[in-house]
Amino acid sequence: MEPGLTWRKHAWGKARRQLLPTLPIEVVRLRVKRAKELGLPYKTYAGIRASTGHDLVGFLFSSNGLGKPSARAIVPDTVTQKLASLENTTSVALAHKGIDVTQIDGLDRIDDAPAPHLTWSAMRDRMKAIAVSAGHPADRWVLVGETMFEQDWAAAAQAAGYLRGTDYFAPAASG
């Protein structure tokens, strides 16, 4: 063991703890409540909030993320149940061409998904326009999808984050 390692670890740990914010319990409670309203685990919500510095207003759901990858696909019950449970949250569907999501309850708005042939800048502009037309800048939204190109939408728009639909809509673990 090199000389002074224990002291350096102690000093580094103390400095790191001093840098981390200590939130009042009331703020933590409000954030736990907000995470629940969004249908997110607190750890996920807190991570997104910490990385953006903003609260989330809602979700941009691709039709794939909603469990509707084709015109004939039936939306899983877990999707409709989760959408129904959301509070103080805006839900925007981004429907791929040929996919009808109008029958899904709990969506506040439906827009056309960006076309697959768009350039990065055109995709960015389209996604930012969708977010702003739904009421807030892109960094206030989490995109929920299932594919790599949908993940690119989130990156291009500089959205608050990206989640896989199968993860977001997975039944809550009991216990």
C-alpha cells in the first residue's frame, strides 16, 4: 500500500460528500410524489432530473414504445393501465406511418413520427417542433421507444432521456 493512500481516500470522500446536495425532506417527498405521477422509479426520475436540471412534463411515446409496432398489433393491457395511472403528465404519441394509435386511451395528443429518411438536423428540428408544439422544450420530455432509430430521435432533439417501452410499461414489481 502506498504511503498516504488512506488519508487521500478519506479527504476525497469528505470533499465528495460536501459537493453532493442535501435536499430537505419536503423536497425529497415532492420528488418521490412526482416520480409516482410520471410512473417512474424514483431513482430513474432523480437521475433524469439531475442530468437536465428540469422537471419532466411528460413522455413522447413512439408507436413501437406503446406496443403497437404494426397496424394489426394489439396494445398490451400493461400499456393502457399505465397510461391511465399517470397524473399531471402529458402523453404524446408519435405514430409511424400506417399505424393508428387513436384507439389508445390516455394519450393527450398524437403526432406523426419523423420519417425514417430524414437527416440528423431535419430529425432534430422535427422532434423539437413536436415537443414545443406540445407545450415545452424537448429537454422536458422523455422519449419512450423500442428501436435504435427512436433512440436517435431523443439524442437529436436533446430530450431529457430515452426509455425502452418494454421497461417503462413492465408490470410493477410487487413487494
